[in-house]
Amino acid sequence: STQDYYDLIADATGSIRDRVPAHLASPKVLIICGSGLGGIASRIKGDAEVILQYETIPGFQKSTVAGHAGHLQFGLMGIDPNQDNLVPVICMVGRLHFYEGYSFQAATFPVRVATELGVETVIITNAAGGVNPRYVPGDLMIINDHINFPGLSGQHPLKGPNLEKFGPRFPATSDAYDLELRKALIHQAEAANLSRTIHEGVYAFVSGPTFESRAEVRMLRLMGADAVGMSSVPEVVVARHSGLKVLGLSLITNSGVSDPPTSAFIDDSQTPDSKGHASHEEVLLHAQEAAQDVETLVERLVGLL
Ligand code: HPA
């Protein structure tokens, strides 16, 4: 019931407040680390950090995916050399996905808890497949809009009784991705002299765990998607339900395969090899290669908040 869910959120926040020192227990920013991007948490400064394993927090599920640890890391982040203006953050190192078998309510529970702890801004990162033909692995994409496929077809994180304490029954998502944060990220990429290509575009959320078929990639392209992935939108929706500011950043780790398959009616030797296929190994490899730039961007952005 709704009351049970409220109680579970209260249990989780209580458990956190019991174990995290006061100056870290009211974080301003939640950072959700995407596949292979857990290194963002390494930008937490100094020794004043606290790590809580998910399985020790009421209501938190375990992360079951390679490239995803499973803990919250509390600490201070920013780029102030005097460390006077550092910002208290929580890093979610390892996120929970719908395809792991978790309900959206379970997968977005950490966002509810962060909201209860007073977080005002959520930085959401992910690894994504390129759908826009101009995107190549290693590029970044600032998310400026999304397509919530499971949501449109009835699998929605806000389905069920509305959590009135958190937000309205019918929240808007037309303004989900904060313009000022997006501008600030571009500015920080320039200030940090990053050479990596940064796009701005539409993220299509699909449930996974299969990578898309060729026809599905072409369909997504026709529908206006620039990148595709299996996460983030549920967390964005739940954060926006409570009016939190959201910045979404995708690391393009692979190009969606979109050429039609070789026809069985023609001689294979006459046609070029069909392009390869996506794999989790490829995703993690490119994530690793670009991780430092993502870490730098997030760290600099947090410093402004
Ligand atoms: N499709 C869906 N999710 C992904 C992909 C992809 O190609 N790459 C990384 N996450």
C-alpha cells in the first residue's frame, strides 16, 4: 500500500541518517552512475566519505549487472582548490534496472529516498546506443527530451496510487531536462578543454535486456530518437514528480545496427558483410575509455550547484 511505501522510505532515510555524519546526510545532489561510470564517485574529495551497501538499507534491491556495483557513497564534491565550497552529494554506484526483474517502484526507490533526504538536483548518467547516424562510440549526448516506451504502453513508474507527499497525479514531462544545467554542462566542457564531441538529443527508453533489432533501430530513428538505452527515464520521471532538477548525460558506447539483414535470396558473396552486433563488453569498453571525461564534467557541474 501507499502507507507501506512511505514507511519503507522513512525506514531507509532513518537507516541512512543513523550512519552518515550530519554534514553529509543532507546532500544537495544525487548522482546516478551509468554502466562502467562508477568512477564518478572517485571524485568525492578526501577521507570524509561514507559508503553504504544497498543490502544494508531497507527497501534497496541489489544491483545484478556487470559494471554496476551496489552502494551509496556520501561525500563532498567540486573543483574548489581551497575545498571551501564543496557540495554534499550521494553517488548511486550501480543502478537498478527494470530488466533485472525489479518493478519500477523498486528501481526508483533510491530517488524517493534521496528526495526525502533533501536532494534538489539529480545528475543521471548512462551508457547508450547511438541511433542518430552521426553519433559514434565515445561521443556524449546531453539529454534534452525522451521517449518513454514502456511508460507509453502502460508500464510506468508513477502507475498506481499517487504519492501525494511527493508530487501531483499528472506531472508534466515537457520540461524534464533543465535548460540551465544543460547550458552549464556545455560551458564546463569548454572550460575543461574536452575534445570529445558533445551532442544534445532525445533518449529512447526501452526495457531491454535485448539490444535492438535492425528494424527497431530504424523505427527509433524514424520516431526522432538519437540514442537508446535501458535506464534513466524511470529515475527522471520520479525525480520530476517531486520537482527536482534533472541533468541527463548519455555516453554513446556503440552504434545501433540499422542496415537491413542480408537477404536469403541473394548470394552472400555478392554483399558486404553485415555490420556486427552490440555487446555488453563493447559497452563497458567504451564506457571505460570515456569515463574520465564524464567524471570531469560531473565534478565541475556539481561544483556550480
Ligand atoms: N541499446 C540499448 N541500450 C544500450 C545500448 C544499446 O545499443 N548500448 C548501451 N546501452
